[in-house]
Amino acid sequence: MMVLSEWQNDVALLEHAIAAKLIALGVNWEDGAALHRLAREIFHCQDRETLHRCLYSTKLQERVLAELVGLSQLMLHLMAHSAQEGVELHAGPIWKAFARALYQEGEAMGVLSVSPRS
């Protein structure tokens, strides 16, 4: 597999943004159970009506969750696209822990079908 620096820049920026949202939501990235709960919530918030309600909510936590839904979709898209292109992504511990929770919950809910490689 090939590693490209422009991909790594995207990964670093996205991981930083995800970390900021986790902090804002009070979620410890080392707490697997909390990440799994958050991942389930993310998948439940992806319908247009719920996402719109959260984006325009007066509650900060709902707005941050909606933003994290978008970041999660970017993350999953970047991982899928890089795999198709044969590009190996190198990410930090927050990315890895969050991606693991997303994939495991997505598979359990039947919305994702491919497991990431560890």
C-alpha cells in the first residue's frame, strides 16, 4: 500500500476536529463504552429530519452531535476511498478508537458491512 502526505494531512485535520467534538460532548476517547454509545447515537441521527433539528437546536450538545455526524461521514468516506485507491492511512489513537466504535456499531446496526483492519 502507498502512503500519500496529502491524505495524511486530511486525516490529521479530521482527527483534530473529531477530538474537539468529543471533548465538547464530554466523551473520553479511551472509554470504549462511551464511544460505542456515541456511535449508536450518530447512526440514529443521520436521517434528514433529526439532523436538521440537531443542527439548528438551541442546545450546544445537539449541534455538536450534528457536526460530529458530518465528521463521521467524512471519516468513513475517507477510509473507504483510500482503501479503494490502495492508500494506507496512518492515524492517531483518537481516530483509531472512534473508527473502531463506528465500524462495530455500524455493522451491528446493519448500516456498514466491512470491518476495518487493525
